[in-house]
Amino acid sequence: MRARSIRGAGAVAMAAATAVAASACSAPGDGDGGAKDSAVVGIAYEPETLSPLLGYGKDGNSKIFDGLLTHDADMKLKPALAAELPEVADDGRTYTYKLRKGVKFSDGKPFSAKDVVFTYETILDKKTNNASKTELDAVKSVEAKGDDTVVFHLKYPYAPFAERTVLPIAPEHVAGKQDVNTGAFTTKPIGTGPYELVKWSKGEKLTFKANPGYWGGAPKVKNFTMAIIKDDDVRATRLDAGELDGAILPPNLAKKYKSDSGKNTYAAKTFDYRVVTLPSGNKVAGDTDIRRALDIGVNRKAMVDSILYGEGKEAYGPVPTDSPWFTKGTERKFDADKAKKILDDAGWKPGKDGIREKDGVRAKFPLWYLSGDKLRQDHALAYASDAKKIGVKVEVQSGTWEVIEPRMPKDAVLAGGGSPADPDFDQYTLLKSSLAGDGFNNMAHYDNAKVDKALEDARKSGDHAERQAAYDTIQRELVKNPGYTFLTHIDHLYVVDKKFGDLSTQVEPHDHGLASGPWWNVEDWQPKK
């Protein structure tokens, strides 16, 4: 599995400098930006694919597609392509979905149970390059009973399985006739969703039009464009120029719009964290005492205050401190003196320049961040500054993912992740030792037998108390041997023109902007006349 969550918000398409400059000067909506029934929003990243068979839209809100279920504003599951919530039987091992009748794909062909079976079986096929395959590990088989009933048979009672059925459904009559990994469907998808893709201009924009035959009713916003603008400053400039109706912005740029009479600012609570990977393959970053010292030697609160302007909270693991899954008592108090003592006791002694050494090895390692990402850069620099104060030299460098990925086994990375739906979705791929080195899974090559067992126990138990105990174990083990230095959980900030009225946001995952933000339900927007 090649997980996207720890890598970045969606998969980043790196355009050349000339392409970035060109997109900064062109109008993203082909002249539709000012129309009352059109919306143009600025996002930072674009997907690698638009095929749900390869992972697109797996957490919902894909616009082109629907899942069997979807989330409401409070992140509660509700029916979408399913007519009702599933019937669960056999001690949590059987899920039966009755399907909504009369639904059609945007090409006019009918949707049926066979499309659901096709989608899940294709994703689980070993030949399919889907980043999220392990999230469906519990599925034993999927069967269609007629055109309007689908039954999932599970290997074990996987508690959050219903959350996995927000996954978009692909049409067998189209996608089934192509190579799943390279076919035209990956860039020219057909779905049952509220919008149809008009054009995908790589590195510049995705243009959608309303699906007039959408089962939920034709959207009032007839034309919807997502302008892909990697640079935060350029996004803000285009918002000021009126080229964008909305945009995601970092805290330092979003704050000025709070007093703008023509725009609304929205802060979405998230599970999105920033973290430093400490790869076991590095003699310094992989040292347990170095890891423990860094874990308490970095000032998380200062990062929240100075980098996030208070729009977030300190992070001690993938689970936010205000989540019911968080284990109280695992907070790490900032204590530089204690961090120094840990290193002193472990034999890491300061050299003439203040950088520690042990057995001829200097306490230094590189830390990479994604070029152009100001928040990651600021986090990386703050981390390096704090590390230096306790005698560890962190060499901050930037690059594209193409540059960073080959270096991940030995170099640290300022990464991100987070999923609000269930702790299994994020922690399993982040910490499971068997996934180390598998794309962007377990980037630190973390290997802890107690954590591995707890991950499996939590995944295979249908009992909430048992699952809570397992995740408590994991969080306590991360105190003893961090593997990662978690820094902050970040609130996502969006600015949208007031002509669209008062909008809502959901609790968001790390992957944001494309399917989250105030436009999570753009199909329901009612533009002011």
C-alpha cells in the first residue's frame, strides 16, 4: 500500500516554475468566476488520479462519485447510494445494504449492485495499485443479491467497516473495460455524483459542471472549478483580485480576512497533524534516547502560538487531545533540561561546538520538507532550532516528493497525516512494522512488537472498551519510544465570498481542500440572487 495521508494533502503534482507562473496569471474558471451560479475555489494540491479504484475520494465528498454511505455535517453516517444504513448481522461479520433505486451514472447507464461488487473486488485485486488496500483487509467477499442488494462478508468483526463504505462506486461498464491502473478512467471518470468532470488541466485546475440527472437533485451551483495553486501567497493574491470565490489559506494569510465585509472565514477542526519522522535506518534519528530527548525538547506550544497563530493544538500522537480516543497522561511537557539529561545519561556528550557525540557519531541528521509549503518549513525550522538547544543538529532541506521519497529510509521528513473517522485508518498504516518502506506507510520504519499486537487487537475487536485499551497501549508505547516527533494538530482555514451565504465545515482529515472545506457540500449551496 502507498498511503497518501502521511505524505501530504492528497498527492502533490509538482509543476515547473513556468507552469506555476502561468497558472498565477490565468483566470481559473474560464470566465465563470463572477457568475452567480458558478464557484471557483483555490486549493493547494491535486490528486494523482480521479479513479476511486486507485484511491480517489476514499473518505467521501468526491463530487464526481457517491459511496454507499456519506457523512453529514457532524460526520455521522447517512445513506447515499444505499437507501438506508446497513443491516449488521453474524456478530458484526455481515453487512447488508439495500440500494437506492433509479440512480444513474452521468452517462445515463443505470447503477446497480454489480457496480458495488466490481468496485470492491477491483480494489482488493493484487494487480490494482490502490493506496488504501489494507483498509479493506477485513473483507472476505462481496456479493450482489439481485440489482438492489449488496452483502459484505467479513473475516472478523471490523468495528469501523461502515465508515469504509463511503468509498466511491465506479461503473463496471466503463472502468471494467480498461486497464485499472492506466486506463482513461483515471483522468476521465464517470460517476453518480452531483458533478461531472469537464476538464482536468494538470497543475492548473479541475473544472466541473452540475449533473442535471443527479439523484439528489441538480446543484444550484452549475459550474464549479478547483484552481490548483501551490503557493499560499499567490492563492491569497488571486482571492483579493476576485479570481477566486474561496480558498484555503495558512493562518498568517487568513487572519486579515476576518474583518473583510465581503468574505467569511471558516476554521475547520481537524485531525491533521504535522510530524517529524525519525527513521530507524538513521544511526542518530533511530536512537531511542535521541528520540525521547527530542520528544520533550521541542516546544509545541510555541509552534501553535507563533506558526499557527493559535489555530490548532499541541500534538503528542496521531490522536488529538480533545478526541475520546486520546489517552490522558501521555502529554509530553516541554523540558529542555530533562531532554539534555536523557542524552547525558545515554552517553551523548556535547562536542566543542555544542553538538553531541557518541562512539564517534555526531548527533545530526537531515530533515526534509516539501518545497513551497510554508507551514512545513516553519515547523521544520522551529524543530531544528529547539533540537540545537539540546545538542542535536537537524539540517533542514526542501525538495519535491520525487526528491524526498528515496531518502525516507534514512532521512527525517516533516510529514502530515490524520483521519477523524476511526483510529485504525491512520495508526495502522503509520505504525505497523510490516508496512515499513511500503510507499509512504510507516515512513519511520517503526518496529514495536507491542504496538503491532495492539494494532491487530484494535482492528479485529468489535468491543469498544477492548479497542480503547489497545489504542491506550499504543499511545503509551509512543512515549517510551516515539519513532516520530508529533508537533501540532492544525485547524484548516478557508475564506469564501459572502455571496454564498453562511456555510459549514466538517471535522477534517489531513487530506483537505479537494473534498473538504466549506465546499464539502457545494451541491447544496444556495447562491444569493
